[in-house]
Amino acid sequence: MAIKKIDKLELFTFLRSPSLEGRPKPGFPMVALIKNDEVIAGIKFSKYKAWHVDNVAAHEKYGPTIYKVLMDLSGSAGIAPAFKRRKSMRDFVVPKSKKIWQVFEQDPNVIASFLEDKYQENYLNKKFTSITLMQGINEARLNFRKKGRQEYLKTLGIFNKLKKVGRPKNFNFEYRRFIHQRQLIFGRQVHGFLQESVNAHQ
């Protein structure tokens, strides 16, 4: 299972609800990798006893990588399979995902610790935390911010750019609004990207 490089990609994260002017939220915590303005991997999760992976979709073999990204972002909380309230509930973990969890259990750079007895397979009853963080996460997050700033500056004419330099408070407020709106746009894109996986689990 190969973890791919992400330092040239953009990393979109929605880990908590935005508060700017009470605007609508994307709907759930999610993380995604973006390449040339297109979502190529996304993961939806819920925060319970760990960050429980609910749905995943990926192109270009970025599936294992988006799991590892989420694991590194989760810190000591760790990631785990979809939360099950009872052992008798339907198992929503697909075979491809089970293979990824199995590999993480054997990975010396990952700590697998018991979480709760809800799955038949023992490795699915664990949470996984990183010992060694993957390279490129900080670069990918910075790439997303840089791209947003570049897009904002493109919306301004030369006169307005000069005017904003002299009025940093206005620039900061308008810039924050623009970035927040961009965050919502990508949130909807990731939501749509994951919809096929969501439908498969209903």
C-alpha cells in the first residue's frame, strides 16, 4: 500500500464549524486533496471516541493517502472505522477499506490500540495514531491558502490592489469573506465527490 506524495497538491480541511456571519456549513467534518482545482480524494468522518471514517472516495490511487492524512491531522485522537453503536448493526466497511486498516495495523509507524468490541474483525476494533507524520501535509495546506489568496487578488484591479494596501482592515475583512466562501464552495464539491460512497452505505 503506497502513500503518495502530496506536497504539490492542495489540502482542504473542514474540521469544525465556521462562525463567520452564521453562513451555512458544508455539513460534516471532511478532508480532501485537490489537484488542478479538482477534488481527487475525500474523506468524511465523525468525532466520537476517535475520528471515525464514514465515507471515502479517491481517484489516482490516493485512497490510502487520504486515510494517512486524516490520521496525521487527528493527532492523539486517532482514526477508526465507522462508529457502530451495537455489534449487531450492519457492517459498512467495504473490502478495500478493510485492507487499508489491516495494513495500518501492521505498520511500524502507526500505533494500533483497542477502542471497542463492535466488529467481528479484531483490527477494526482499534484506533490508529501516527508515530511518524507523512511529509507534505504542511506544504499542501499552505498551497490551499496560497491559491485562495491568488484567486482573491485576481478579483481586484490594480487601483483596488493599491487601495487595499492603504486600508488593511478592509482588505482583511473582505479577504476573510472571500476565503470563507471558497471554503464553502470546496465543501460542496467534496460533498458531491463523496456522494457515491454515501449512497453505497445507505
